[in-house]
Amino acid sequence: MTAPIRVLVADDQALIRAGFATIIDAQPDLEVVGECGDGRAAVDLARRLEPDVVVMDVRMPVLDGIEATRQLAGAGVAHPAKVLVVTTFNLDAYVYEALRAGASGFLLKDAPPAQLLDGIRTVAGGAALLAPEVTRRLVGRYADRIRPPDATADDVPLAPRELEVLRLIAGGMSNAEIAEALVLSPETVKTYVSRILTKLDLRDRVQAVVYAYRRGLVT
């Protein structure tokens, strides 16, 4: 039997924490291993419990969810956690900052319970929980803020075909769309995507999009 996905829930509202925990624990493949009400406690608990996914609120006392996410999954973290940010605020700036901090996904609290559960499973499986077009819109909007003035593609350690696939990922294409555009099988595209993430030491497609914009591969 496969071990359940271990989840840490961080939210400053006790009622929401309890609701999330009840929904999650009712699933045979999910298990809540901890709960907390502020960002500092979330960081401490995540480091101690090593959950598969941290469900993180944005607005919390002591340390907000964005900074807590950065400390758990940001650049330079040796063993980054997988963070699913869940908030009541549907603001592009929050989504952008959460992704830049290292989050693997973003959901609104008014999403149906099934969407929360699917989100946890998606993030636990190593995928990013954002539609490609949403990723493109958000990162594209903030590209000027994340692209260094001397950004260049010259030192990107990818073969020409891999670079082409990366550009299409950053352009908002799904694997199926990339396969059609390049006349490749979906399995081959999946292999390219995996190879790109490995070579660039990236966790998921969201980070790949940010990388592409930072290097000036797309505009």
C-alpha cells in the first residue's frame, strides 16, 4: 500500500485550518501531520516534520506566507519544500510573489474542496498548479522586474532542441501543444521537459518559465 501524502496546514484562522484538515484527512491517500497559525511556526514545523506538501496562507502573523514560502522553498534552500499557497486574495501580485518565493501552486480559498485535494496531489507529484496561460500572463506582466539588464541566452546549458522546447513552455504551451508544434510524440516532449528541469536544476514548469524570462529567452 502506498504511503499517504503528508500535509502541513498553515493558516491563522482556526476554523479554516480545521476545515482544511477535515477535508484532507477524509481522503485515504492524504494525511495531515501538522497545523499552525503563523508563518514562523510553519517554517519550524515544515523543517521538523518534512511534509510532502505545505498548504500555506498568505496573510499570517509573525511571518507572512510569502516569506515563509521563501524560507522553505526559495533560491538556495538545500531541500526545498513543496508549497501550495491558498489565499482569499485573487491578486496577480500575490500569485507572482508566491511563485517567485518558490511556491509550486496557488489556489483561492473559495475553490471547491475537490480542487484543493487535486491541488495537493498535483503539487506532491512534482507538477505546478497553474495553467500554462496563467503562468505566461503573470510572469510576462512582471518580466521587467525579474529580468536582469545583462540577461543573455548564451550561457544556457541546453541543446538547441531543448532550448526550443523551453521557449515554448515559457510561451504558455502545454506538452500536447508543444508536441503538435514540433511534430513530436507527447512522450518525447515529456522527456525533453524532464531533461530541461534536470539540467537547469529547476523544480517545475513554473520555475522554467521564470528562468526563460530572466534569461531573455522570451519577451
